Amino acid sequence: MEREIRETEKAIDREMTGLDNPLLSIPGMGPVYTAGIIAEIGNIRNFPDDDSLAKFAGLTRRRHQSGEFEGEDQPLTRTGNAYLRYYLCEAANSVRMRDANYSEYYRRKYHEATRHHHKRAVVLTARKLVRLVFALLRDNRPYIRPEREATAS
């Protein structure tokens, strides 16, 4: 089984080498995650902004309110593309381990949560990653680390 997984990953890597893929410049995003994200998104021009891409992925939250009451626990809509949501959440978890900016964001969201710390933090980090993915694919440019992070490394 592991041999077949390695062969599949190699085949995906071969297919992705022919494409201009700016997502590979993000630390932690390999050919499998980027191939899945690009395949599920299709043409980035179909989305006017990153909010619509996040909604398509099902990474938006339902408002839980009544009058002046605003509920703290707001579940995901999960009405979008489940495969894209999976790839974005897995990629966000991988990126947060290799990029200090995303690691700090994850840590902050992890400590803000009252329940489901890791799941909530990963989903919010994935939502942040959607903004980056949208910008990189829209402009077809590679990821450049922010200055404050580049000097700290």
C-alpha cells in the first residue's frame, strides 16, 4: 500500500511539473496538496474574491444569534466542496508547522477557543490560507515571506 502511495505521489509530481504552480512556493505545501486545491478550484477567475472561494470550500460560519444574543459556538456551513475543504485544512496544518506567521496565528486561535481547540484553530488557519491561495493564483506569483519573518529565520 505504501509503495502505491509513493507511486501515486510521484505521478502527481510529474503532472504538476508542467504547470506554472505558485502554490508550491508556500512552505509546507507539496505537489499533492497543491494539485488537489488547483483541481477542485478550477479557474480562479470564477471567484470574484477570497470570500466567495471560502464559501465555495465551505469554510464560512453560520451566525448563531437571536436579538442581542450572539452565540460563541458557530459551526461551519459545510455546504461547499468537501474535497477542497479537506485539502485546505490539511495544507493549513502543514503550513502552520513550517511558516512562523501561520504558526503564530494558529497558536493564537488555539488559545482563544473554549472547545475543539485544534479543529477550530486549523479551520481558521485554513480560512487565512484561502486568502493567500486566492491572491497567488489570481496574480500568478510566488509566495514571498513577510519581512519580519524572513529576518527572524
